[in-house]
Amino acid sequence: MHRLDVAKGALIILVVLGHLLEANAGWEARTTRLPLTAIYMFHMPAFVFLAGITA
């Protein structure tokens, strides 16, 4: 159970990082487009997967 909590915490940090990148540089900046795409493609499916495990 501890590992799931750590994984959820890491995903929450990714959400915050994605929001910060989006607020500061946005999707138009070439330097942030790839990290934003990777974060947004990964974090929500991972949250759904972890929620399914713990349900």
C-alpha cells in the first residue's frame, strides 16, 4: 500500500508541474510542448489505473 501512495504522490507532483509549465510557457513554446504532452498523456490513465487497484 505504501508504494501506491508514493506513486499517487508522484502523479500529483506531475500534475502540479504540468500546470506550472502550462501557466508559464504554454503549449506554444517548443521547449515545453513535449514535457506537457508526456505528462498529460500519462498522468490521468495512471490515476485511473491506481484508483482501480485500490477500489
